[in-house]
Amino acid sequence: MLESVGIFQQTVEAMDCQRRVLDVFVTNADPNQEDDYDDQFVCAVQSVRLHENYAVIVEDETDWVTASFPYDATADPFKEIMKGDLIRVGVPSTGGFTDYLTVVEKVPIKAFRNATTSVIAMRSDAYPHLGITDPNHPTDPLINYRHEHEWLRQHGVSDEDAETSHKNIGLGTTEETYHVSYPHGGNGIFTEVDGTYIGLVIQNHHHDVDEYVPPVQHYALRLNHSINATTINEPIDANRSKRIVAALTTDPSLDETLIATLEDRQNVTMWGGGHLYPMYHMKEWRSGQSLTAELDHGVKQVEEVRLMGYSLMNKRNVGPQHAHEMIQDDYLILRIKEVEGKVISNNRHANGAFAILYAGSHADNTKGGVDVHKYDTDGIVVRRVDATNSVMRNLTVELLDRTGKPAHFGRLHLWFKILATHG
């Protein structure tokens, strides 16, 4: 029943030939989105620290996340995410996942910087082993390039170091084996090809950048808990959840012993596709602060409205550590436009409300969001309707927080019984 959508009414008891009790179920379902999941994929994210609005990538637990591959975005990937929304990071196939986390701040980023010991790709299709090959030996890579200016140089490598780290290999027929640096910073060994060593130039970090400015404006999200969404530290093989898209070796027998590293993260995907670490946004109710149930045309006069029960699903609970910067709702104000409320309160928004609903506490937070379920066979709240207001065609429900603004919730279900003259 909790996952039902829409509004239904049913005649459940005949009081006499004219008076009936109607069941009315109101929920925040959008009929145009009935096939949508509650959580929507946003993009892969990484952990960062913010320094003067620079997103500095770190391999550590932080309370900031941003997009992992900013080059890929054609628009702000966090466009639909607002302060107070719930997100989560990871799925079972990533080796770990979070509960729901509350977004407590959203800040624009000037550029990306790197505080790790690995070079980091800013685009998901960057691949250091693109390989220009000898046409006579197409399986032997002779030189490797990368996408220029879309790799963040690792921490501690300066522009001067990058400019002077070129390696030359001259033509010759000696038996010496050349050890050189790959563009991604590793070591390469080039051996004899038909008795001749091929002349190569390998550039180490030459095109890497200290700062990366993405093509579109990006944002960082501050969360109510710290997570590490950067480090990749699990072995990769055909039987594990994470895998490398294309082997970084020419020896197929070595494919199943590869280790996923931060440097190769653009080549690592989950079993079902997609990069580490995926972030999902819980769909918020943003269609206005009122929910309307249309009563059938047979309703002539309403005598009584009873709230029998309600369920509040995935109500944000930011926790006491952020109570100084975000309102923590412990109650919600329920108003019905067509019914005069009787609540007397020193809160001007609650005064005259139909009911005050308990919105949960930290003890009800079992997954990053609060779930509350209340039901009473006699009715949680019973209100008689004045004769002057008894002609009713709709039941228009408003749910507000203590400041009078539309309340935050993931899903809401309200059960009413209405005593009405019907005919």
C-alpha cells in the first residue's frame, strides 16, 4: 500500500440512503512520472576539498563531492540538486555505498586541482595507451599519446619538471634496451624491432595541467557526512564487481591480475556499466506546496473529515552537527484549504491548521532519511465541517514546515475518511 500512487475513493459503509463514508487517499505522486524511479542517476563523483573555490581532489574522507569527469558535461550535472536535497553515492557493485546524505551547501567551482600522487583524467574517454603502431608490427605499440590538457598533473610536479622530462631514443642497431617514461608517468621498455631500435620521443607530464577549467560551470556539494569517493583500492579481475574496460597490457594472460588505480579510473567500470563512484539524487516533491484530491460529483455536503493515518518517507534528517545551518523539522503543519482548522498555536503558521504531524527524530533515521508511519482506527484528527463550508468539490492539502515554507519530504501518503451526503 505504501508504494501506491494516485488518489482513490471508495464507498465503504452506507449510513443510510444519503449519508456515506468515503475513503480518500492522497499522495504526492505525479501521474506524468509514474514510471520514474524515486532516485535518479546524476554522474560519477569524487571527493574534494574546497580551497578558495578550487576543487582540490584528495584521496581522503571529506564532506565535499563534485563530478569526476567535468570534461564530459555539456551542462551543470548538479542543476536539479538544491540545498536540503538527499543524495547517495555508490551501489553494491562498487564495493560500498552510502545511506542518504543531505546536501547542506552548493558552491560554484573555479577550477580543479590535484593533491594526490597520481595523474587524474578529466574526461571519461581519456586513455594513455592510445598507441601509434608500426604498420609492419600493428600489435607493438611504439609511442603513446594522451588527450592534451585534460589530465591533472600529480601533486609535486612543477611546470619546469614537466618541460625537462622529455626522453629521446635515437635510431640504432645496438642491443641496448631503452627504459623510458610513459606519458602517464610509468616506465616503458622498448626492445628490438627487426634488428633496429625505433627513434621515439616520450613526453612525461608535458601536457598535464596544474589546474583544469571545465567547459561549463561546475559545482561542489557539501554533505552532512564525510566520504571517500576518490580512492580505488580493489584488485580487478573477470570475477569481481569492478573491471577495466580495456586491458593495459598486451599479454591477455595478465588481464585478470590488474589492479585498479586512481590513474586508470577512467577505464574502470561497474558490472552494469558506468564509472566509479555513481551518485544518485532522490526525486523531491517540487510541484507546489499543495496536493489536491477531486471528490466525485455525487458528494453533496461534507459533515466530517478524519485523518486516519499518514506515512512520511525519506524525510531529510541532517543531524545535530548541522543544526546551526539548516532547519531540522520535528513537526509538519497540515492545512486543508476547504476545512477550517482548530489548532491554536503561538506559531503563526501552525495557528488554525487542520493538524500538526510528527515528522520523526534522529531515532527514526535508519538510512539517512526518516520514515514515519502513524495510524489510528478512530482517527488521528477528527474535524466537523461547518454548514457554511460543507459544499466541497476538492480536498486541497498543504504541508508546511515551522517557518511556513513547503515542507521537505520524499514521499507522503495521507488517508482520510469523509462523512458526506451523497446522491
